[in-house]
Amino acid sequence: MIDLHTHSLFSDGELLPSELIRRAEAIGYEAIAITDHVDASNIDIAIPRVVRAIKSIQKFISITAIPGAEITHVPPALIPDLVKEARKLGAKIVIVHGETIVEPVAPGTNRAAIEAGADILAHPGIISTEDSLFAKDKGVILEITSRKGHSLSNGYVAKKAMKFDIPLCINTDAHSPSDLITHETAIRILLASGVEENRIDSIFNNSKALIEKALRRD
Ligand SMILES: [Zn+2]
Ligand SMILES: [Zn+2]
């Protein structure tokens, strides 16, 4: 499994980065990104702490662990500067918490995330065709999620992505160890979301390509 959206206790996850990574390694993950929720209050705490944790354990683990961040519930106008700041602080994968239908995320967040060049637009909800095409244009990957609530719009996102050939990834948005899933479960969630079988490999390849891009960032 490759999972590029998870939370540690540096935001609202349950585990220290080291335990989250160990749990993922133990169930056979190939790669994990830790992407804690950030806004201006904690961006300079959460990211450097996760960077430090990963650096300290890196040579002792068999899984690729990547520090990241999820810019969450900030006014859309602030997203571009926070994406830049996150990268400067060492986030190699920057996610924006998209317009999920189960939270009052500010309208315009999807658009601002794409414009700002985030790597992944998480749970984008009922994303417009215009924004979907803009994401494709900018190389921003739309997310299919195993997270309850956010996953209600998976079918919509998958349908839009297939119609317009927009890159997708699948992540857990894990907050607890029980949220981590196997590769087989990820495949079943993609199929259940309406993704055609012949597109499954390309979805995992999008995640792999993003990891390669992330690891080239210094
Ligand atoms: Zn959360
Ligand atoms: Zn999240």
C-alpha cells in the first residue's frame, strides 16, 4: 500500500509519527506520508517535528516515509502562501483539505488549492468540471479516500476523473491505526467507487510518481 495522507498526534491523529510508520510497515505498506492538519498556528511546529522524526528513524525502516502537511480550513486566499511555507519547512507532499460534503469547507478552497500547486486535493467533494480540468492542467491529483464521511463523494470524483482523464490517487486519511488499509482493500474501494478495473494500476502509479517527485525535493 502507498498512502500519502495520514495524521499523527501533531494534529488530530492518535499516534506519534514513529508508531504510525511502524504500524504501516508492519502491515506491509511500501510508503506513507504523514500530512498533519496545518494552519498558521502550527505549521512551523507540525512539519519540522515530523521531518525530525522521519530523519531519525529513516535508516532503520524498510518503508518509505515522507513528511508532508494538509492545509486545512483556512480561507482560500491564504492557501498559496501556506503551500509555499509548508514546502519551505520541509513538507515534501502538500495536500489541501478539499471541499468535502461533510464539513463546511470554504467554497473556493478546491480552486485555490489547484491554483497554488498543491500535490493532492483531498476529498474534493462535488468538484466542478472546470476545477477538475484545471487540476489536470496543473498536475494536481484528486483523491479517492477510505475515510468515512469524506468517502461519500468518491463515486462522483471517480466518475468525473474517468470522464475527463484526471489523475487520481487513493489514501486513507488515517487518524488511528485501525484506519490503515491493505492494497487489496484500496483496490476494492476504487472498484466500489466506480473506477474501471483497467485504470487501477495507473492510480497507484500516480502515487508512485508523486513519491519520486517528492523525494527529489530538498
Ligand atoms: Zn483530522
Ligand atoms: Zn486529512
